Amino acid sequence: MNLNLTTDKTHRYDAIVVGSGMTGGIAAKELTQKGLRVLVIERGREVKHIDDYDTAMKAPWEIQHRDKVPVRSAEELWANNRFVGMAQDDKAGFMTNDQQNPYVEKRPFDWIRAYHTGGKSMHWGRQTYRWNPADFEANAKEGIGVDWPIRYTDLAPWYTYIEKFVGVSGQAEQLAVLPDSHFLPPMPMSPPERFFRETMKQKLNRPVTIGRVANLTQPQPWHTALGRASCQFRNKCSRGCPYGAYYSSLSGAIPAARATNRLDILHDSIAAELIYDDKTGRATGVRVVNQHTLAVTDYSARIIFLNAGSMNTAALLLNSRSSRFPNGLGNDSDQVGRNIMDHHLGAGANATIEGFEEDLMYGQRPNALYIPRFRNWGSDRQTTYLRGFGYQGGASRSDWKRGVAMDGFGASFKQQMTQPGAWTIGFGGFGEVLPNPNNRMYLDPVKKDKWGVPLIVFDAAFGENEIAMRKDMMNSAAEMLDAAGFKNITGNNRQDVHLGLGIHEMGTARMGKDPKTSVLNKFNQVHDCKNVFVTDGAAMASSSCVNPSLTYMALTARAANYAVDQLTKKNL
Amino acid sequence: MNRRNALSHISLLLGSTLSAPTLLAMDRRGRHQRVPGGFTLTSDQRSLVATVAELIIPKTDTPGAIEVGVPAFIEMMLQDCYLQPEHQSFVAGVEQLQQAGFLSQSTADQTETLRRLEAETKELMKAYQVQQTKMGDNEDKELMKKQATGLPFWRLMKELTLLGYFTSEAGLQASFNYVPIPGKYELIKLKPGQKNYAY
């Protein structure tokens, strides 16, 4: 590891941010805007916003295999391909080659990765929800895991701050379970969806709202200034948006950070370990391996933000061993790598809708409906599981694809396929996963990748709480569709889902009040190495059931603000 | 299902199409290897596939399957996106039609043959779905997937014909109102017979 080691003045920065994705982008933006010279270390290739979205404007016939996955992609992207669509031609080029970046599954773990500028923020589902105050209190009340060292009020101003910056379309509803964000105008519902919303309100007293989504419906001046424009309703977001209409690190945070002229981004560079100085009790820098040349270079900085993605962030801590931290930097508590959480999905129901034959929605909405958590909330008490789930889904008219499973062929069948088919509706749950120290990842003691970095071993699985919740996720969806009078209701509860498939993997370096049982303090600082901040999903002490990116970004902005304040006060 | 059973199951399905040497060759193959040489069709088989595709999507006042290149699309897709089970079930279906003298039948008889095939496929699909469900629960599902029964010929043929046609440039443009950049999302009222949009 000491071959080709070089270090000189050009490798010194005020701050290093490991990772350029959802939270790395925000860290880079906040730190540069507050005057720091920042180096972002990105392990993957450079993707240039707009220029490199090579499939974004392709017509259906220009995508060779359409929505089918070639066998070669399925093999190369053996993990990514577990999530429907990730290995399709239009985005396979942006997803990590799993054969070249292997990991070990002691128990199955669906690890979806995108190693390039912007990371998974290029491909995210863009659903954007605040946690509610009870989410931060549940661990303490129920005696699960550790208590959060912060509460909703600590994060609320940072939620607002991030929401304004990224742009969140949604409908204010004044619900305690789902606090409103700072919204851009909501996207419309279709007539059957409006019918469903009204019926659920009347019959079950359950709110149904339009999804809260990070697509610009009415760009504000600060969005336009970054070159971002209105959503064009193509629903091809995951290819990268040439209009910059949905928020990603590529369309938002990185351009904002670049505008300060204080940002350098190092691509194709794997952060292998943090360098720790016993005398000062601080991390002094990051040791980086070049993807292609394998050259090793050290970069130093006064503060280091870890935003490599929850699993890689934990791996980086575990691989940073020193006499002070023999089990990995910040791992006195033995909690680094433990408590893997996610949101479990793949359980719900769908149905067909009669009527509404004259109604068609023009355009493709990159969004769905949202049904906030109603379980173990208010007067509802479940006996078989704790916490709850939210549903995402909606109604649409079927297209020619309905012809595959139906009878018929020939001239009249061909003609029929050119017309819209019946309305269908479906919902799938996103369920909270409880922290469990036995759900963990660790470094393989023997196996290393071609860069000399130990492979990650996953040893985690859903517990009884999740399994019980999934049954209800299926049954309650079916009940709601039935209550709305819809037909041909089919429930589903996929059995081939593992932790990771929600692509909300988190929890491997949790925040907490006590250094004995947690890794980070209330400002995301490593307890005993205060100039290292972890602000990606690794920091999470519980998972709530709402999509996490907004919370990660808010925690990042808050921690960056604190870090710069501490630097100014010479406390770091 | 163990490997020996899986192989004999395949040979049963395919009837006489797998010779003893082929079975021996399959037995020598490594468990995870793909079929050497992949998937190919003879020129007679290509004609048959084209004829069936054109019966599914015939030329009317808009182009048919052959005109927009569906037959070559089907072969390319089978080569690139499917494994041995589908290669075998597809060829088995083609050979079954060859043996029935499909290409020398009248159009009416061909249509009738395909209607029967469609009805039979419905039953096969039920069994296939049960098999897929079981596989979903199995630790060894990658191996099972490669040994499993392929999707029935008619299902593959119909799916790939519709996919190839309705996403081809000429087929899509002729069938739908193509709007690559809608720019908005709003309710419209359909007029009788109005074409769907494609994006």
C-alpha cells in the first residue's frame, strides 16, 4: 500500500468530502459556499451533467433491447439487476459493474450501486418526505436501538433549507404524520385517483396525497441560475435529465459548489482509508487508490466528511485501523457496520377500475400517489408489529403491453392495441425496518478487491417485525382497493426481497448520545475523532418509513454549518 | 428439482428434438456455462417466424410486422436477452409448427393453428407461473433459472412481436401519437377511436 506514495502541498485542502452523491454533493456545496477549499473524492468515472446523459433523448427504437435486460448485463450487473430496470440498456452504463466490484453475501443483500459523479442521486426515485416528530422519539419510547441525539425541531429549519434548494413539488395537507415541506405546485391526480382519494377519506379516514417529488414544477430563480428548468413530463428521469428538472447532485449541488471556484473533484479514485494522527487525535487525510493505475496518493484536510454511501462509508471507517482505533476509526462501540436498515418493499396490491373510459392523462408523470403511514399511529395499535409503512402507487391506463397476456392477434387486435386500455391501479408499501445489531456488514479478513481493499461481507436479514408488517402491507392495500370498489384485486408479497432492495440502506455508523453505544454525536461527528463527520445514511439511528434522502441532506447541511462554525472558533 | 431430473424434463418437453449426443454434451457442460454458439434459426425457421409475426401484426393500412423488421428483432432479442430454457422452448415451438407443415397451410388454417396454440399456451403459462413462484423462494434460484422450463413459444413469439412492432420507428409512428416531449401533464377527453400517445 506504500508504493508510489506521493504527497505535497497541492494535496492539502480545508475539507475532503468522500463521495459525490446525494449527501457528498450537499457537503461540497455547503462547505465551499462557506469559504472552504474542498476536495471531493469520487471512486467512479466522471459524468458531466447533460453532456453525458447519452440515452436521455433516445427514442424507444434507439434503445436496442428496449426494456429487456441482455444476459451479458444481467451477469455483469448481477446485484443491480435485482432491482427492476437497473440493468436495462438505457441506464446499465451508469450502474456499477458488480463483477468488477464484488461483495460477499453471508446472507443475501441486494446492493444497488452507481459509482460515478452524483452517485445514486442520478437514479433516485425523487420522493421527498420529512420525518415527523414521533419518528425521532420512537426508539426511546419503545426501547429499540439507541435514542436519537436530535429531535424534529433540530432538523426542521434544515429541511426547509434543503427543500428550497432542491425544489419539491407537493400538496400541503397539514398532517401530523407527514409534515408539509416548502412546496412547489403539486402535480395533478387523474380522475380515478381523485375518486380514490375522496373514497378513502370518507370510508376509512385515510389521507391520500400526490407524491412529494424533487422535480421542478415551477422553477425558482435559484434553480434557473443553476441551469435547471421545468419538468417536461417525459418520465425518463433515471437516464439523467437534460433539463435539470429533477434534483440530483449533478444538476444542483455540484454546479453550486463549482460556482464558488473552491471545488476540486477527483474521479476514478477510491478512498481506501483515513489517516489518523495519534498526537493530535485527529484524522489528517485520506489515502486514495487510483482505479486505473493503482497509484496511492494521500490527501490531507482539516475536516473530512464521509458521504460514500452508508455501506462504503462504514467500510472506510473499518478499514482505517490505527493503534488508537484497532477495530476501525471511531469504532470503540463496535457499532460500525451494524444495525443495517432499509425500507422493505415489494408488498401491496393492484386492481382494475371500471369506467373513466373517456379520461386520459396526457404526458407521463414522474411521480405517484402517497398514502402516509396509518399503522400504529393515532388510535391504531397493531399487535403483531411495531411502527408502520407508507404506500406509493397510482392509477394509469394500460397500453399495448396488455396484448401480451390477452387472447387475440391479427388486424382487429392490432387496431385495438393502438387505443388506451382499461384503468388499473396499484400500491406498494415502504416499511420501516428496525435497527438490529446482528444485521451487519464487515470486512472480509482475507478477500480483497483488485485495488487491495477488503471486500464487504453482508450478514443481515429481515426480522419478525418486518415479516409481520409485510403481510399487513399486502392485506391493507387489498382492503383499500376493495373499499374503493375496484375489481380483480390481487395482493402481492414478494419473497425474493432482501435488505438493500429499497436502496435506502442505512444505519452502519449511527448517531447517539452515548459513545459506548453509538458512533456519531448530535452533529454527525465521530465521537472520538471530532474532525470526521459522517452525514450519509450511515448516521441513521432508525429508519422511519419515508424516503430518506431529504433527511440525509438536511443532516449534511446542518453538520456542515456546525463544522465551519467550529473551524471558525478554532475548536477543530 | 435436481440436475438429472431437470435434463430429462427438458428432453420430455422437447420430444425427439434432443438427440442422445446432445444430452451427453449438455451433461458435460459446466453448470453455469451458457450454450456454446447461442441461439440460431435455419432459413426455413426464419420464414416461419416471419409468417407467424405477420399473422400477429399483419400489414393493413399501416405497416405489418415484417415491414418494420420484427423477425430480425425477435432473433436478436432471443440471442441477447434469453437463456437456454427459452432458446429451447422457442425452437421446440418452431419445430412443432414445421412438423405440422405450417408454412404450406392456407392463411385460414395457419390462423386456426395459432388460435389452438394460444389456447394451449394459457395452460402452460399457469404451470410456468407456479414454477417461477417456487423459484423466487429458492436460494439456488440462479441455477434453477437456467435449468427451468422456458416460456412457451407462443408467449415469447407474441411478446417479442408486439414489443418489436410497437417500439419500432415505423410501427410506433403508425400506431400512436408520438410525443417525445409532452411538456405538461393534464387530463384530456378521448374522442371515439382516438389513438393512444407514445412518449
